[in-house]
Amino acid sequence: MAVLDSEIQEQIDKLRGLAYEKLQENKIEESFEIREQSWNLYPDPKENWNEAYNTAKYAFIASKKLNDFDRAKSWLNRMIAVNNNLHLSDTELCFYIAIYKFDTGDYEDALSRFKEVVKIAKFRYFQSQDKIYLDFYKNPDKYMKS
């Protein structure tokens, strides 16, 4: 795994913090413009950088919290691209895909992916998430009414 130049890493960290601040100030578009700037600092191919996965992950989480599922999908796809290259976060990524699938109403795929995660990591990934995901995993019929 390659290590980013310290100056680039410092700029990315600074932008990540600024993006978070803008989001807290409810300056949503500014926050995501800054996130894009941060993403663009990674040398090409961006899929070679472990930190790029984290940048995309935090943007995905922010998008999801705002129920901006188009934007969330875009950032999730970036996470997938990085992970497909590095395979550092296969189970975590599967969990985030399951969350996205649940949030967009694809319950069958979400359940299948949650089962994969639980098989490998038990319930670890559910601990820091909204309790609805664990409830869905344990009571899928409650959500998957035909």
C-alpha cells in the first residue's frame, strides 16, 4: 500500500475538517464541493489510495444522513472502486452497501448483504449504526411485507 505525500495528506485532512464544519453550519453544497476538492487531491489512479476509501466513506455517510441517495450512490461507487482495487474493507463495504440497499427499499438485497456481514463479523458493524438496520436483520418480515 502506497503512502500519500505528507503535504497532500495534510491538505486532504484540512479539507475533510472544513467539509465537516460546513455541513455542521448547514452549508451542504459547500461541504460537498470541498469533499470533491479533497477527492481530487488524490493522485490518479485514485483507486490506489486507502485514504480515498475513507474520504468517499465519510461523504457517503453525510449524503445518507441527508437522504441524498443519488449523491450517496456516487460516493458509494467510489468506495467500491477503491475497495475493488485494494480489498482492505470488503466486509465493511458490504455493510454500507446493505445500508444503502435498505434505505432505497431494496430489502431482499439488503438482507442478503447483512447476512454476509454477520456471517463474517457477527454484529460488530451494527453497533455504531441506527438501530433500524439491526431490527430489519432480525425481523425482515416486518419490513418486507408484500
